[in-house]
Amino acid sequence: MKPHNPVEHVVIIVKENHAFDNYFGTFPGANGVTLPTASDPPASDHPHNHAAWLNRAKIAVKLQYKQADIPDYFAYAQQYTLCDNYFTEVASQSEPNHLMLIAAASPVIDDTEAGRNYQPKPPFKLNSLPASLAKAGLTWGSYGPKKNYFSEVSALKGSPHIKPSTRFDLDIKAGTLPNASWLYAPGSPTELSEHPPASVKLGMAWTVARVNAVAQSKYWATTAIFVTWDDYGGWYDHVTPPLKDTWAGGGPKTGSTYTNSQFSYGSRVGCLVISPYSKQGISKVFHSHVSLVKFCEVTFGLPPLNARDAAADDMADCFNFSQSPLPPPA
């Protein structure tokens, strides 16, 4: 049964490859550290698969962006909620973490690539939040580039609800914003996801434009927007992620094995909660990517997909549904 709260639309904006300390380490009051300033755009992408994560103490890049580099993200953190105890679900790179945001599960620990025979290949037979929404008569949309992780879930592959990023603004104007939206920045030839070596400021500007599209529409009063980053991107974060579970599969043929190494949780990333009902300040409560799945399930009265989301936190500490609604972003 749906709880008594005014949220009818959830928008999950997923950006790429920046750890918490790399973006918000200098935000006042946050659990962060000060590091030398990173260049924009970053000089290169950094190793950030599971092998790199296991070796992060030696190879993680100790640089960060300051308020002057990402002023709009700092402004959101000041006006709404910044989570400083929010972790990626999988101690690795993009694909497993994106799957967690869709299905609260991942059968892979690294991105699917040729030669990575220690893990299965897509498509995967997974229960998913989109399927759960549809079963309940609710709507969903995935807005992103052609490479779309929703297509890796067997039951979602080929769905008409998988659309280009450009459709998001159009659906808002048409009054057809789904109950739950996953939003990804367009990629090549203009990379706006913030994935190194893409520009941080250009990617942030794209995010701001999407937040504004919601904020300046009729949907602001009934929407919760989450902005997060899929993985740590090889950047340093000073907080050690807690151990939830380990990887039961194998690993690369060369180098150390992955078996029984940490699967969950991965490194911290930022999570901004932008809504008229956001609690202003810093959330210190433990959250992870699956917390966003759980928030949708609680908000829309849906059953859990599996044991992982059944046990997850639901982001409740980030909201006050009885407060006077906050205005749209200034």
C-alpha cells in the first residue's frame, strides 16, 4: 500500500565515475578530506574495475574538485540534501552498479568485456523495478544513450520505454513524465556523463538543465530527484566501505583471484536529494544504490525484488513530508 506522501514521480539521474571525496570532500560539515585540485577535464580515465578497487590503497587518484569547479552541485547540497554516507553497491565499475539501480542485483562484478569469462554475459534473467512498476499499473522510463543497461535485463530488452536522453524534456512538456525515470547523459560525440576524460563542468550543466526542466514544470510539487554517480571511477575516497557480501565467482586468469573478495559495498559516491520535501542538510545515515530502489518500492507500495532490497534502507531520513515545501532550485 502506498504511504501517505506526495511523491508521485521519482527521477534518478546517474552520472559517472567520481568518488565522494573527489567531488564533495570539501563541502562544509561533510565527512570529507581536502586533496589537491583535479584538472577539468580530467587528464584520463582511471582503472576502476574490481582488480583496481582491491588495489585502490596504492593506485586510487588523490585529487578532487572544489566548490569553484562544481558550484551547482554545491548549491544543491546547500539547498537540499547531500548524503555523505552513500556507497556504490558493487566494489567495481559501471555495469554491476547500474544493474543494481535497476534490479537490486548483479550477476557480474566487472563490465562485460571479451575475455572476462569468469562472469556471465547479458542478457540476464533478473526481476526488476521497471517490471514491478508495470505490474502495478505504474509507468517508467529509461532515458539515455544507445548503450543502455536496461537492455541487459531479458524482460526489458526492446521495451518502448527505453528512450534517448532528449526525450526526457519532451515528455515533461507533454505531461507524460513516468512515475519512475532513470536518466543518463548522452555520450559520444558529446560526452556529458562526467566520465573521465569528459568535462566535469559541462556534465554538471547538463544535469542542471534536467533538474530545471522538472523544477520549472508542474511536476516539481510531486517529484523526488536523486543525483548520484555510478562508481568511484578510480578516485580516492578516505572511507572504507563496510563488507556486506563477497563474490562467489572466479576472476581473471592472470593476477589475484576475485573469489571471496568484497562484492558489496563499493566506495562512496555523492548522492543529492532534490525535492520540495528534502531535509536541508547532510544525511549521515548509511545508504547505497539499492536504497533508491527501496525508496521507489516504499513510495509506490511495491514488494521487494529480492533479499537485498528487502533489507535496504529507504532514504526516509532525507525527507520531511510534513514540512512547508521547499522552492525550486535558485
